[in-house]
Amino acid sequence: MLTLKIQQMTIDGAPYTCPECLSEAFTLDGGSFIDAMPVHGNCWQSHSWEAIPITVGDLKRIKEASTGRQRPEDADLFEITIGGAVLAGELYPEVTPEDVKAAVRVYWRRLVKPAIRKQRRRAVRAVTQPVKQAARNTVAAAKAGALEAAWTAQAGGYEPDPDYTPEPINPCPACRGKGAHAIETRLHDTTTVPCSVCSGTGEID
């Protein structure tokens, strides 16, 4: 059985459509191999009609007269004459290798390539972000140092105490954080001995 998918068709310049819904797209179905047998039209809304004066032989002529498609932008056109009436139109495009290539290019350009670009940007950020953060921290530290120096200059400056010793975090209970014991005797002056508990550090773990 021969079936042609019609995208649009005219008879002597007048649009030929489904008689019920006026759909321009339909199929012409020949139910026999005999050229003189009539064909039926069927639209996408399941309407069916006898497509007089088209016969099975005319379907074969339309198929032979169609231009075919070589590129995605081409239209598969046809034109034949039946009893003095000119049938012209466009067949529904069949998929060609060029259509497949065009679809692959669109898929690559719109889906795959943006995804790869997004992953690449994410990888670059993973490498550069710590560097940028470290640079920002360095700049912030420099600014803080400059502000401290400016405040010190406005306050008249200060000199650090060379003998200053910070308080121990965990002071030794034996020497009370002093790191040594002072022993007083009647025979000698006061003697200082290191604390055996904290080994003279003034702190315990």
C-alpha cells in the first residue's frame, strides 16, 4: 500500500484541505496496487474521505515528481497534472542524513557545549577562589596593620615592654605560675630553684 504524507497541496491554485476540519496536513492512502483505484485522505484528527479525482497511479506520479530534500532547509515539492487540473504541493519532510547532522549540531551547541563550559568555569573557580581569598586576606591584614599604625601615631605611640611576660594559660598550681620557688634560709640569701612540677615553665598541660 502506498501512502504519501502531504504537508500542503493545491488544485489549480486552490488549497486542498480536510473537508471537515480544513487541516492542510493529511495523508493520501492507496489501498490497492491497481493504478485506477481511488485513494483516501486522512487528517490528524482522524477524519477520512475519498480523495477524488486522485488515484493510486497519481500517488506514484507524485512520488516520482517530488524534488526530494538534500539539505535541512530544502522542501520536498511536487507538481503533476490530472485531467487538466494541476496538483502542486509539498510532501512531509523525510529525515535525511543532513537533518541528523543538523540535530547533532543543535544538541551540541545548546546542551552539551554549555554544560562543558559550565563545568570548566566551576573547575577554574575551584582553583582560583582560594587564591583570591588568600589575596583578600592579605589585603585585609595590610589594611588592619595600616590602621593600627595610624591609630598608634595619633595616640602618641608606645614602646613595648621588653620584660613583659604573658600570663600563663594553665598556671602550675605548685608554683602558682611563677615557674620557680624562692627558698629563704638563715645561712644564705634567698635562693630560687626551678619548679619540678612544671619544669620551670609556669604552665601545665
